[in-house]
Amino acid sequence: MSEEKEEKPETEGRFKTWEKKEFAITLTPTFTNTYANNVRLGFTSWDMWLAFGEVMGEKDGKLQIAQQCRIVMSIQHAKAFYELLKNNIEEFEKAFGEIHEYTLQEMIGGEAE
């Protein structure tokens, strides 16, 4: 008697093989750590970009943001990044509790809504 195996969609478990692989990370001479409390997003039909910056305050009624870097990735990598970020936030909240989301006014030192 032969057993039939259930066919799984191609997208299921697409990251599982990478989770089990060992790898080494090398920092390039230009590697830097950057603090960001602001991110702007944009996309084309091919790519998505994330521009990271720091809210520096408000001046003349305008929010002052010092942009530090911009990362451009394919839409496929952006979706994989989203899944990775979502999973890690869920794990963080399981371990430490729900993350409080600040309003823009709280971020620039104004009154909380």
C-alpha cells in the first residue's frame, strides 16, 4: 500500500532552510550603527525604499528630521523583511509585553493626546 504525501504550496516554509543554516557575518570598513526614530517609505513597481532619520524637533511649525540613510531593496526582499520584522516584534511582545506606540506630539516633546 503506497502512502500519498500532501503537496504543500511553494510559499510555505520558504525561510525554513535558511533558519537552519549557519553563517558568518563580516562587518565592512564602512559599517555604521545609526539611530532612527523616523522612517519614510516609497516604492516603484520594482523596488521599495526605506529612508531612516531622526526627529530633531520642531522649528517654524515644521518637523525637523535629519535623514541618515536610505535602503533600497526588491519588493520580494521587502516582503521577507516585513515577515522577519513582524515575527520578531511578536516574539518581543511575548517576552516583554505590548509595545507602546507614541504619537507624533509625544515624539517631539509636546502634550500627549
